[in-house]
Amino acid sequence: MRIISIVIPVYRAVNTLPILVEKLSLSLRSSLKEIVFVFDCGNPQSLEKIAQLCSEYPFVKGVELSRNYGQHNATICGIAQVSETDLIVTMDEDLQHLPEDIFVLIEKQLETDADVVYGKYINRSHSGFRNITSWIMQKLLVLGMPELHTDYTSFRLMKTSVAKKIVGMKNSYTFLDGYLSWITTNVVSVPVQHNESQSGESSYTIKKLIEHSINIFVTFSNLPIRLLTYVSIFIFFLSFSYSIYIVIAAITIKNFQTGFPTIISFLGFGFGFILLGLGIIGEYIQRINLKTTNRPNFNIKKIID
């Protein structure tokens, strides 16, 4: 029998939290070691509900962060508070992920011995526009990060030994699934249901999703700077070739206006070298960014046990 811990970041859900606790306890029974709710400084009533559940259920633990750190950082904080169990499951607060589907993840993990199992949504419950934009952004992220699993979602099952390794990771922007892709490639997915949110509209607006994707690209992927480098090299050689052509033509044909070859040569060589230099500098900056950031992922204000 596998012992399981559940980590749930909480931002504004209130009424769904008792339902989650009840369903998880009934579904997992003796396999359930603990449920860790991480309050990410959203709705104050959510914190009150977490405190109430902690007093009613001995296996429920609450963590209050000092400020809003975002879903991924809150999830990592919850992982850090997990006891020594076999598996950790992360899920949303609003009942979009069915507690019953945890067994689907477990069965897939037992079948494949995967380090990470993602719940792949059969039908997304978001609006059509949100589904399309999310799909496009997901494909772009996978393009920029080839090691990232194509079906990554916030409904995941991880071996505790693997999940614990991401706790100490720090970067200029936190992307939990990006961290996991750095640790293991033994990742699979399995189809699960995706219900309508029971706590109102998602806090992830289109603007936030775009900002999230851009931050991931800049922090975890070298695709943007690599494209700039390639374009810089191409323009450099194009400008260099054209400048040589102008110089040779000016010497042999001599039908250019005075000063034109000089201007073109300087512009061609100058812009080419500038773009090439920017590409090279960008490569160094990207590597410095990955190594020098030391911002904490989270800060715990209080633990409710």
C-alpha cells in the first residue's frame, strides 16, 4: 500500500475545501497520510476555513504564507511540509480535479514506475478562447523546452523523493514543471476528467497566462535568445556580404555617388557587428540569470497544525 500526501495551494476557495477533505478521506482512506493546504494570501475566509478543518481533522495541516507567492511557489512550500510518504499529489482547490481520479494516477504510476504522472484533461472546462490560448501557449513552451512533458498540468502525482528535490531550487521565476523536467525524464500522463470550477472564475486571466508563459520562456528556455543569436549571425553575414559587394562594385564599376559605398559599408559592418554582439551578450546574460538569482520561493508566516 502506497502512503500518499496531498498538497493543495489555496487562494480564494472556501466552500470547496470541506468537500475536498471529505472526498479525499473517503477515497484514499488508510492510504492518506495528510492534506496540506497552503494559503497564498487570497480570500481571508479561506484561511479561517483551513484553520477550522485543521481543528476537525488530525490529518489536515495548514500553512499561511507571508504574502502572495503564486501557485507554483505555494505548491513547493506544501511539498516542503510533507512528511515522509511514498507519493505526493498536487491538485487545485476548486474541485476541477476529481479526488477519485487520484486512483487513475496511482495505477499509472504502479504500472510504469514513473517518477511523475500528469493528469491529462480529456475535456477542458474553460471557455473556448481560454482553451485555445492555453493550448497554444503550452505547445510553445514545449517547443522552447523540449524536455518538458507535453501533457503537464497542475494535477500531478510525484514520488516524494523526486518532489523533495525541487524544494531547494531557486530561480528568477518559479515553474514547478520546469524544475521537474530538470530532475527526471521518467514522466508519463493519463487521461482524467476536468470539471467546472466550483469557486468562481479562475484567478488566471489571459493577461496572467501570457505573462506566465513569457516569464517561463525567459527563465527556463534559451529559445528566444538562441533565435536572436541565429538572426544576428544571419544579418551579420548578409550585411558583410553586401558591404563587400558595394566596395568591389565601387572599385570596378565606379558608378556610385560619392560617399555612398562608405556609408553602406559602415552601416553594413556596424549593424552586423552590433546584432552579433547583442546575441553573444544575450547568451551570457541568460546563463548568468540562471546561476545568480537567489530569491526565496516562499516565506512561511504560520503553520496551523
